[in-house]
Amino acid sequence: MSRWLDDMAVFAAVVRDGSFTAGARSLGITKQSVSERVARLEQRLGVQLLIRSTRALKLTEAGARYADACAAIVTRADAADHEARQAQQRASGTVRVTAPVGLGGTLLIPAAGDLRRTHPEVRLELVLDERVVDLVRDGVDLAVRAGATSSTPSFIARPLFETATAIVASPAYVTSHGRPEDAAAFAGAPCVARRPVDAWSIDGHRVAITGALVVNTFEAARDAALAGIGAAQLPIPIVLDDLRTGALVLLAGPTGRIAFTALWPARRLPLRVRLYLEAVARHAERLAIAVQHALAVPRAAGPARRTRT
């Protein structure tokens, strides 16, 4: 059984690194040994896993499914070994994290505070950016991204929380433009769009909106809404504090759902990274509860939207 697991680990490394040579280099063994172990695995299974050529390797259909299973098993085994070795060790070093700008104050920074209080030797680098970075190339330990993402042979994904989106605006906007009475009323109202041609789902209707301003980040849309430029559709965690203070008010919601996922390279997770991930997960649970409370608050009071005569 042990030799079979070793062969699975070799196969997973070949798929992850893209070649027998690269897989051998990362494992610290010879290319010949890698080739022999993959052949032994195929013989044991009675199925071809890889189509070999002088230029590239290609997975068979069975090989693709088996590669996913191998990567998951190897990752879990590595994590179990690593966790056991580090159980009595002190967490230290740097954790480099990337996430959308809007999640900094509501999720990542509170989690960083928790970790620093219990493990002061851990240093956090938070790269808050809407840009999707290459985790391996840019040396990122952990990413939090909008959208549901599945694990692959190269990366591990962990769902954090799913939250609602809502349409918000400043009190000054409501005073000037009134409060849209139904979904159709948003079509003529000044709005902050995320793309030149945009449409929002409101009360089961798809409504084309007028972009008084077009921006490319959630944070910019929030700032524009605070400035009274237009109504904006945003994930509630990004505007949670603004709703609590009254800087923004809820016009419609929930208007949709959006998931946030933690993602990290498929390798042994250092203790410092694992501890920060758990702190983020705890705050994500609290954030999901806070979003439900925010949605329970009555929608903004104010004058009805003015109609043209």
C-alpha cells in the first residue's frame, strides 16, 4: 500500500509540473524512476493514464479523473504529516495574502488582528487588489476570491461564505432622486455600473441600468455611491459598515448571491498560514450572520422617485 501511495504521489507531481523531467526535479529523483513508477501504476490499474510524446504529455480521460483523486489524497496526507510535525511548534514567519479591496476592513484585517494577538511572531502582508494574481509566481500563500472555485491538481479551494448583493445609495441620492418604487424605476435612475453595458437582477426582473459612472472595482463603486453619484449594486460585506452608520442606505436587496473562496497552492500548508486561514474562516461566519442582520433592516425611507410629466 505504501509503494502504491508513493507511485500516486509521483503521478500527481508529473501532472502538476507538466513533464516527467519537471516532476523528477521537484521530487528529487531521476526521470527514469518517475517513468518506471508511472508505468507501474498504469500496470496495476490496467488503464493508460498518460499519452506520451516527444513534445508534451496528455492525460487520458481516465488519467484526468485519477490525477484529481491523487492530488487530493497526496495533499491530505502531506497536510496530516505536516500538522503532526508542527503541533508543538511556534508559528512564525510571513503570510502573504491577496483579496479584493473591499474585504480588507471587514474580513482580512480583523482576522489578522486575531492571529497577531495569539501569535505575535507571525507577520501578515495583505495585498488588496481586484487583479487576479498568479499565486506561485507572485509568492502568495493564500488568496480570497469572489466566486465559487473548485480544487485542482495545482490549487486547493475552500468555500468561505456566500453572501447577498444589494442596491445601495447615499441619503443625499435618495433626497435628490427619490426612492425607486419598483424594479423598472431603476432603469432611468443614475447608477454606478461595473461595465459599459450593464443590467441588474431586481425582484426577478432583468433591468438595463444607466451608468452615470462605470468603474472596475467594488471599492470604486462603493466610493461613488458614498459620493451620491448613483445607486450601486454591491456585495453587502463591502458596504456593511456604511449601512450600519447610515452613510449608505438599502434600496433593494437581496438582488443576487456571490460566493467567496479561499485558494492556496497545492502543497503543505505552513502552520502560520493554516492559523490565519482558520481566523479568516471564523470571521467569514460572523460576516455572513451580520449580512443577514443588515438585510433585516427596513429599506431606506425617503421620497418616492419623481416621475416625469
